[in-house]
Amino acid sequence: MGLRQVYSEPLPPESIMYAVFESGGKQHRAKAGDLLRLEKIECAPGEQIDFDRVLLVSGEGEARVGAPFVAGSVVTAEVVGHGRGKKVNIIKFRRRKHSRKRQGHRQWYTEVRIKSIQAG
């Protein structure tokens, strides 16, 4: 018989508003105050960005799901900085052929802090 994990932290109340939005071809779940790493966005640190491609807004016990986007909803964020992620090694190897190819890649990202979520 396996051990059951006990969570000491209480579950967050339903009054906390969060949103799922799309940026850089990926979906991100965020609430006010979160720090997220998104695909690189061309803007200066300290600038404010509005994400209007909001797929879901939840808060006060109810959730609004868009088809495909929730009309009038905006997630506002401030750019904290830019950087590069950890290195990913790509290795191609063919056995018994004296063939080996190595390549590395570091993906650029933009770090943003979520300021507010406005449900439309």
C-alpha cells in the first residue's frame, strides 16, 4: 500500500482571480503578482504589455471560457528583463560510422510580472 501525500497548505480561495492567456504560441496561467518567462518579446525593461488573447478568466467562484478568446479581457504585465534559458544539447550519433554531430541551443526569453487581470 502506497503512502498518501498530505498537503499542509490550504487550497487557494476561489476569490483569487487568474487567467489563461496566449503568448508566443504557448498558453500561460497567471494571477496578479506572478513572474513568468515568456518567448522573447521586443520591448524594453520597464515597459507595460497588454495581452488581449485571453482564453479563460476565473475568479469569485465562476470561470469564463472564450470561444476562442474572452471578449474585452486583458492581462496587463510589466517587463522585468530579458535573458537566455539553460543550454539544450543536441547530439546526432551514428554507430560504427565515425559520425557524430553536436550542437547547443539557448532560447531567449522575456521575464514579465503580471500587474492586473481585467475580465471583460
